Amino acid sequence: MNILIETDGLSKYYGKGKTIKAVDGLDLTVYEGETFGLLGPNGAGKTTVVRLLNCIIKPTGGSAKVGGFDILSQEDDVKRVTGMLAESPGLYEKLSAWEFLEFMGALYDVPGDVLEGRIDELLKLFGLDERRDHLIEGFSSGMKQKLLLAAALIHDPPIVFLDEPTSALDPRAAHMVKELIGELSDSAGKTIFMCSHLLPVVEELCDRIGIINEGKLVAVGTIEEIIAQAGAETLEGAFIALTGGTVEGELLAWREQVVQS
């Protein structure tokens, strides 16, 4: 299998004396065509990993290749082969859905003769075709999230990064987004790198997962392998064993997602 994402001792430290280790010596491999989930408590370093792999911030140490390109010396190439849905993305809400995707396509230098057809395809894929000329400010949270996913795909990247893609959505919108993510992997052949702290989302969508805690990767493998490694009976039990516990609010959030889905 082809390796599309590979890190070697990737690290990001902050603070005076570099004492805050947001990511600490990450060694990770993600293969072409798989949906990989990076799971961890809030503040574990998941978003920092995504920002490093998308060349938004520079590492303190170590290295990484994304799509065969080095994140330090080939930033532009990395950005051409990746699409990213950030945890707290920005939207130009005074634009229509069509105008927003047209703007994003221009940023990625998608040729004009290709862009129009691609916008049509994405709006239909995400069920937004009838709202193409409506201002984004009138969209629901689920519709905005779908539009942002479309924007991440506008330049047809082989690798898509999704940072907490369902955490701010109501159950109906979250279900729609999960279905779309599944289609991206199964039908469109994209390699998906997804961060989440919601166990049901990860269990439903991911081929393999990694668990990060306090900046360190503490486990990686299939869900069954992670459960066996931790000597647990469920992924929730494995997660708690490997991260030293979690807060009640996160447990309730996971269970609420299961009930509402």
C-alpha cells in the first residue's frame, strides 16, 4: 500500500524554554485510500498535528511528508494535494454558495474551464444545488458544514483533513456529514485524516485510529487492535485506559451521540 502521510519524530513545542509539548515525537503512517482517525481528549494535540501537516505552522523538530512532499521544503506542493476542514473555519457569509466555491477555486488556481463544472458537481453531491444562489448567512449549521466540505474538495485533492467535522452539529446534520465522509472514502477514493474526540464517529468511519494524549501517540491500529492492546472490552474502555481517564462531559457527549444517531 502506498504511504500518503508519514511523520518522523514530528514535534511542536510552545512557551518559554519550549516546555509546552503540544506534539511530542509523533511517528505515524497513513496509507492511500484509508480513513484514519486521530482520537484524543480536548487539548491532546490533534489540531496541532493537522496544522503541522497542512503547513499552517512549522514544527519544532522532526519531519513529515504528505503526498510525498516535505512539509518544510515543499509547502506549496503539500497544499495542492490536501484539502482541509478546520475545527473553527471562516465563511464569507455575504457570498452565495456558488460565489464562495468560485472564490475558493480561484485561490487554488483551478482553471476556469474546469471550475464551473466542478462547482456544479459538488453542489449536487452535497445537496446544495437548489441553494446555490442563496447567501450563506441564511444556511443552517449543517448546510454550512457541507459547503465547507465542498470547498475543501474544490481542487480535487487526494488527501482530506477533517478536524472535528461533526462536533458542532445537531444529530441530523451530523448524520448527513458522516454519510458524506463515508462516500468520499468509499466512492471518491479519497484518503481521509480525521480528528475527533467523539468515539461513535471514529468507530463508524475509520479503518484505523491513533490515540494521542498530551502530545504523544500512545496507540495506533484497528479498533480491535487498540481494544486488545489496552486489555479492554470497548473502545471507550481502551481510550480511558490509554489516556488515564477523561472528563464526565466528554463521556456524556459520546453517549449522547450514540442515542441521538
